[in-house]
Amino acid sequence: MKILVINGPNINMLGIREPNIYGKETYTDLLAKIQNYANERGIKLKMIQSNHEGVLVDEIQAAYKKFSGIVINPAAYTHTSIALLDALKAVGLPTVEVHISDVSKREDFRQISYIREACIATISGHGTDGYLEAIDILIEHKKKK
Ligand code: DQA
């Protein structure tokens, strides 16, 4: 099983950006945590991060027929991007939306997720463990198929 893990803008600043909201773990720590979890489960991963919406669209399109599922934290693009929603719908891969913080308890402008309707699940507010839960959801989803 091959999973694509996508992180959007400013996730590369983890550990530096608003640690009271996003925690002290760095992006490098996050990658190592996800990679170890996947290794223990025999899952292959590609992990990418970009601050550019078009690059994220390109990565989703390139996943078509190459990956069994996507874990995505689109960060701020969650709340703005119809292009990401359309890309996820286009490839039709099982996708789990992840947010490190609990967006439901934050500003009004974070209450909209354009991508949610293309996702089989959303995990919000579980810190970086949310990425691991998302992998579990994709594993279970594949078993049911
Ligand atoms: C985020 C929440 C978003 O609202 C924000 O723009 C982010 C990170 C999260 O992981 O909690 O950059 O997706």
C-alpha cells in the first residue's frame, strides 16, 4: 500500500510558528514520526510540502493510479481552495483531511473546508498524531474494499 502525505503552506514552519497552537515538533520531526509509523505497518510513503497551491494540485493529479490513498493537511488552502477540491474529486482516491489544531474551535474563517466533501474522514485537533490516525483510516478503508 502506497500513501501520499501532502502538507500545505507554512507546515514547514512547524515548531517555529505559533507553538501554542501547533506544538513544538518541527516539520522534520513530523516526517520522521509518520515515516516510522508507516515502516512498522509496511506502508510505502511519499511526503511532500508546498506553499504553492498549484504544486499541491500537480501532486494530487500525479497520484492518480499511483497511490492507494492521500493524507492531506491543506493548511490555509483548506478554507479557500476549490482547485484542491476539484483535484481530489478528479483523482477519486480515498483521502483523509488532517488538521493539527482543532479548527472547529478557532476563527469563523476556518470553519469552511472546501476539500471536506472529497474526503472519507476529517481529523482535527489531535496534534500530529492525527496524521497517524489518518493512515489507520486508509488502511481500514482498503481492507473493506
Ligand atoms: C491547520 C489549520 C489551518 O486553519 C491553518 O491555516 C493551518 C494549519 C492545522 O493543521 O491545524 O495552517 O490546517
